[in-house]
Amino acid sequence: MVITATGSGASHHADNGKRSLDHEKLRVLIADDHAIVREGLKQLLRECPYVASTGEAANGNEVLEKVREQDWDVVILDISMPGKNGIETLKQIKSERPNLAVLILSMHAEDQYAVRALKAGAAGYLTKGCISEQLIAAITKVARGGKYITPVLAERLACALDPSVVEVPHEVLSNREFQVFRLLAVGKQVSQIGKELSLSTKTVSTHRAKILAKMNMKNNAELMFYAIDNGLVSR
């Protein structure tokens, strides 16, 4: 399919979420808390003949504001943002705009967040180490109403759906608990985590207690060793 002519964005969405892009260009919202990443993505998309315009947001609340104010065809969403994180933002977007395609672009490897993101409604998941051609392919695929799944992620999804595969301890955590778990596992203190996630110290401590109970562990050191052994944090 060749995309050549311009047109409006969300007004051409089909009722079933599928769409044809033959007669329109895309409007893409870029959500990342790093200005240099947003600028790099904007530059990349400006060179694409089938992207009409881009917008940007630095955190989850800004994303939701822009989604409510304007029609977009694709949201490129980071996971690690201050305040409302990417997974929470994703769930809210899908609640309000179920047919809006959201592509996760994250620094986190696929085995850390990808399955969670897809379960929350993401149309695809890529790491920031992907090549530009792969990102463009993913944007156009999800804009048509499809899913962009890499071979690595496809294998993980298959395992996640296989009832014979025993669920590993960290997969029983909620998305927020998993976020706190990873920060504890890299040695951050409760007060630091609270500041980073815009949560009270008491709330973080409550999450920590639930994490230890669910994973049947006694302290942060055990969480750290588990995270390293399972490739959930860098060594």
C-alpha cells in the first residue's frame, strides 16, 4: 500500500478500529520526558512523506490533555515518565479513545514490560535501540489498526498464553508494583522512589510490603538478586 495524499486524521477511523491510509497522512503524538528524544523523533518523522504533523508531551498528564484536545492517529509513548507512568497513561487513553493506536517506545527490554503493555492495550512495543526503518514500519502498521509484534515478543506472548507455563513471581505484581520493584532492585530508597514516581513515602512502603509478600521474599537484597538473575535490571 502506498500512502500519498493528505487528509484529516481521526475522522476516517472505521467502526471496527481498522482503517485505510491511502488518502490521508498521519498525525503523531510523541510522549517522552526527554526533550532530546522528542526532537529526534520529530526530525525522523518530518522526513516521512506520509506523516502530516507531530505533537509532543513530556508526561502522562500532558498526553491525556492533548489526546482530549485534538485528534491523533498514533501516540508514541514512553513507559518511564514522571507522575503517571506509561502503562497507566496507556490504560487511560484506551479507556477514553479505544481506537487510538498507541505504540510503546521504551528504553526497557521487551522481556521487562512488553507483555504488560500489550495486555494494557498497546498496539506494539519497540525499544529505543530499534532502527528508524523499524519504527516507521511499526507506526504505519498500528495506524492501519494492526499490531506490531517482533519475533522476540511473539515468543513471550505465546509463553504468557500457555497454561502449562508456570507464572514467574514478578508477573503476579501489578504494573505499579512492578515499577516500584525494579527501582528497589537497582538500590533506590523508598524516599527516592516516592520522589521519582510522585508518590508518598507511605504509599511506596505499602507497595514494597506487597511486593515482598507476593514474591515470598524478605528484603531488598533478595529482590535485587532476583531481578539480576531474571534480566530485569542491568548488571
